[in-house]
Amino acid sequence: MACAKLLLIVTSKDLRRRLLATWHDFVIRQPGASRPGAPGVDPGEAPVAFSRLTVRPGLDLALFIVDGGWRREYVCRALAAEVEGYCLLLGDAPADLSLAHGLLQLLGDTTPGLVAGTAPGSDEAIRSVLALPPDVVIPVVDCDDRESVTELVCTLLERVAVLQAV
Amino acid sequence: MALRGSLAETEPEDLLQVLALGGRTGILTVLDRGHATKLVLKDGQIIDAYDGARRGEEAVFALLASRSGTFAFSVEDVPAEQTITRTVPAILLTAAQRMDDLVRARPLLDRPSALLCRAEGSLDGVRHDDDGLAAHLLALVDGRRSVGEVVAASDLEVSQAYGALADLVERGILTVVTAEEEGSPLSREGGGPDAGPSAEPVPPRQSARAPGADELREVAEYLRRAVRCPAGGSG
């Protein structure tokens, strides 16, 4: 059995709340994930939310959504060790960018990943603060929109697939 | 009197105890790689803390986990808003417990991809005083989830979950199977000794493997289709 594991890291509680609500709406529609207590159904206030859905027999997608909690960096690094790719979702507040700097240093060389903005027009600010090269595409995601979040997950999956194929 | 220094030389626990014992009122600011944490103290008690991403005790815990950066305490009037009510010793005790949990769980933290399995007769070893926490975690151990996945699915505070799992491993209730042990009986299909007496039926276990490029693209295609035509929707 194969399981594609992805890690989404958010840098603020507000982003996490919005992202969980959006992804939750998507995941609970999946067969087998609607029973009470199933992972992904009631992420509550846990620092790490987890959802798993079956694409087909023998192929799963597992998604970790990590929020800033105590020793967040260590948790992110531990989870990054077991995922195919990560995505760092940033707000445009200085604190988000400051946190992202440290997290990128921690994750950048070990796991394929991408940085995404969550505020319209924030991609250039992110590029500037994080000193990302001009050829790096920074998607901007609407955390309240299921299609937007799903597209980000798909972009990450395809990026990892390309890297694997090289 | 203002205080300044480096957390490399003054441990944050000592610093907070000094401020608490002195009954200080003011703001402690810690700067670490451009990241600022502020603690608001009134009469020696921490009444508020924030660092941009966290507010309340979690911001204090993050500070206590840090061993780098510079600090400055300024004596000044502080806002009345209170997000923290516990005493400094109580907060330090909780932080120490969390640190102990993580130290104890170090073997698990170092291999989050390893599978967790129940040992034979595992529920016999569960003590009455920890039935709730242990049973909650054991219910998530199905022989297919990794350490990291069980922690994530538990909805528990991370250090608490890791600490409790480490305790169950130490007591022989759980076993940890790494990828190198692929040939062990625990990694064979058809279930194994991880199913305890009251466990739900566990589907035949197959070793989870990393997906290939084609499978990753297949997942992406599935998601795009699903979000356009969600199950239970009109499409």
C-alpha cells in the first residue's frame, strides 16, 4: 500500500482555523471519514491536525496540518522527516514572515516543499523577506476556498512527483 | 531597575524566578533571530505573554524551550489585560513536565515514520490510573499508523502524546517497528499481534510505502475531481 503524506504548516491561529474549516469540509465528504472521532473530523484545538483519505484501494493521502504550538519547530522537523513534501502557508504580518524564516532554514534542505501566501498580493513581500529567487513561483491561496486549498495540495503533489522523476 | 542579558548565560527559568521572587512589574522582551517574545509581569506574576504566533502560557513555554537570544526587562506600568492566571512556579512545573515527556520520548521522536503496534495482551498492562489516556492512544494504534500519525491523530498536546506513547513502549504495551524490520512478523500482511482483546477488527496490514511519481499525480487528479464533484453533492 502507498500513502502520500503531506505537511501543511501555518504560522498563525487564524490561518489554521480557516484552513481546517475548509479542508474539514472536504475531508468529511470522503467515505469512511464520517464516523465520530475519525481523524480529520474533529481537529479541535490540537496543535497538529491529521486527515487521511483513500484515493483508491492501495493508495491513500495523509495530510498533517501543523499550527504554532509549543516547540513547533521540533514537531515540524519530526513530521517533515516522514512526508513527501511540505507547504508553508504565510500571512502577511511581520510575525508570520519572521517565523517562516526560521522554519524554512529548518526544513529547506531536507524535504521538498513550497511557500505560499494567503493574502492577495503578498507574494512579492514574501519573496523579498525570505530572499527567494525570482524564478520561484509563490502561489497565493484563499484559505476559505476549498478549490484554492485543494489546488495548493495538488501543486505540491505534482512538484514532488517531478522531483521524484528527475 | 532594568535587567539585560543573554539567555545563553542566564537560563529563562532562573530569569523568571528572579523576577517572580522580586515581585517585579514591567515587561520582559526576548529577541531571538529577529523574533520577539514579550512577557507582562505584575507584582511578580506573569499576567500575559505573546510572541506573534502564540499568546498566553504557550508563549511562555516556547520561551522556556529557548536557549538563545537576548532579554531586557523594563520597569513600567502594564496593561490590565490578563491571559495567564497560574503562578510562575506552576508554569515552570508544567514546562518541566513537558520537557521530561519529550526527553523520555526521544527514541520515538527520532523515528516518527516507524509503525506502532500493540504487543500481545497489551491491554492487560494498562493501569487503572491512566486508562483514559492510554486507551485513547491504543485505540489509534492499528499497526498501520506511524508514531507521527498516532500523535497527530490523538488531538493531544504533542509532548503529552509523545510522552504517553513512550511510557506505553517502555511498559511493553506497544512495540515500534522500523522500516529496516520489514521482514519481521509485524510487517507481514494479514494482521499481527497488535490487535488487543477489545480492539476493532484490524484490516490486513500492508507495509505503507512512499508513492511513486505516477501515484502522486494520481492523487492530485483524484483531488481535483473530488473537489469539483464532492461525494454527497450534486455531482
